[in-house]
Amino acid sequence: MKLLLHCCCAPCAAACIANLNAEGIAPVLFWFNPNIHPLDEYQKRRDALYAYASAENLPLESIDEYGEELFLQSIGVNTESPARCESCYRLRLEAAAKHAAEGGFDAFSASLLISPYQKHDLIRGIGEELAGRYGLAFLYRDFRPLFREGRARARSLGMYMQKYCGCGFSKIDSLSIPHAKTLSRKGIRR
């Protein structure tokens, strides 16, 4: 099977790739993440994936464009999760499906499927819908049991490890959760 694996970041991709290799699947990595904000975060994640692919001699294809405006247009007024996330998944997975179809791949998948923080049913549904539209298969795997292993491997390899999903909204969400816990410990209610 010729598989294109959309990669959101190197830490998430590493364990997915190892698992797929164990199944006899050698994916081609694909980078397209216009959701990542700000620019320096985008560059850190992109560069970490490029370095990982180079060090491991993994094939990598990309649409390398910082696309905050494209991302914001895709989500429209849907700034709250899960609607925002659905638009974001659709934007990235459609680019992967289109790239896979144009490149003669049999299937595509996504490293997003390793995160326990992502909406798996939504990713799977969008992936299968797009697979049908582009004449491909969507390879669904529940990689979540590999999440901690993947993070540990990434740390051992010195990979850049991000603290939030990618968009500015998720960055704000990630900052507010620990803040809420701190306030709660101090007896302050939001």
C-alpha cells in the first residue's frame, strides 16, 4: 500500500510511523499545517519534522506555506471547538487527500490520530468522506495507546515539543486550563 501520512508534528508522527512500519507500511510523510500560529511556532514544528525525516531517511512531501489567513477563512465564525476543529481537520485532510490522489497513492492517514486530545470520530468521518471523493482509502488507526511512548521517544531524540494543538485559539485554551487550576487551588472561582 502506498500511504501518504499527514503529519501535524514530528513527536506525533514518530510513533505512528514506527507502528505502520511494523505492519509493513512505509508511509510518505506530508506537511501542510496552515493552522499553526504564530509564524515562529509554525517554523519550529516544520523544521522539527524536516529534521526528523532527514535523520531517519524518510520521504517527505510538503505544501510549505504559513497560512494563518487561509486557516481563519476556513473556520469562518466557528471559533469555538468542536466546530473550529472540524473546519481545521477538513482543511488539512482535504489537502492530504488531494495530494495523495494526484501523487498516485492508494491511501492517506494522519498523525493526528495519536493524540488523546483530538476528536477521532470526527477525523475518521472526514477522512473517509474525502477518501470517497478522491478515490482513495482512509487508513484509520487508533494510535492513542502509543501517545506516551511517542512523547518519550521525541524527548529522547531532542525534538521540539509543542504545548498546544496549533492554532491561536488552542494556544489560548492551553493557557487558560492551567490558569483555571491555579485559581481554583487559591480558592478563586472564574
